[in-house]
Amino acid sequence: MPLIRTVALIPALPEKVWDVLADFSRYAEWNPLNLEAHGEARLGARLPMVFSNLARPTGVVRQTVTLVACERGRSLAWAGRIPLLFNGRHHFELEPEGEGTRLRHGEDLHGLIPATFSAAQISRDFVPAYEAVNRALAERVAAL
């Protein structure tokens, strides 16, 4: 099944990066992929989200996801599913590196819909969108 993986270096401490990632109410201000999110950053929380549909660029996906990792300065991840059709775990892993943060950002996709995605489609349509989130996150952190 498809795996999306990106890595970026952000010149800020992991706690500052995490605080931006965990501020779901402000995603609409900076995040080009996760267009809306509502709720509290706590393990097990259910969050209504609106995502850009990367498989159909003119659409969006509305889904309530569950936070499956939530550790300040270290990790944030949510999972969403549509039985049989889609199962995804979107994750941000933060590691201190010098005076900055090494961000590992990606998603593990499973189900009938992701099974139709080719490696070329993931590279062409998905990875650049995740890299755009990384750049927008770095810009947002720098602006604070």
C-alpha cells in the first residue's frame, strides 16, 4: 500500500513546531492540505477536518479523524477511515536537530481506493502537497 514520506528541517525548536501543528483552529490560515480542522490536541480526540482531495484536485474530503499520537514536541498523528475503501494515518514526527527540528511528515494509506494509486501518482500528486505543508509550516513557525 502507498506510503507518503517527506523530511524537512525547520529552524525552530520542536515544541514551537508542535504548538503550530496542534493549533487546529488556525489550519485554514496556513495549511494548504488540511484546509479546516476543529478540536483539541489530546490523544483519542475526534476532530472534524476538511482536506484537499489529492486524487481529485478540484474536490475536498470531509472526515472526522481520531488523534492516535499526541505528544508535545515529539509527535502528532491522526487516523481516518471509510471501511474497506480507505484507511489512513497522517503523521508528523519531530526530532531536535541542532537548534531546529527535523520534521518527518507523511501518511500510510490502506484500502481499495489507495490500492489504485501508482508510485508515480504518489510522487507526482501527493509528495509535493506534503512538501508544501512542510514549507507552509516552517513559514508559519517563523512568523510567530
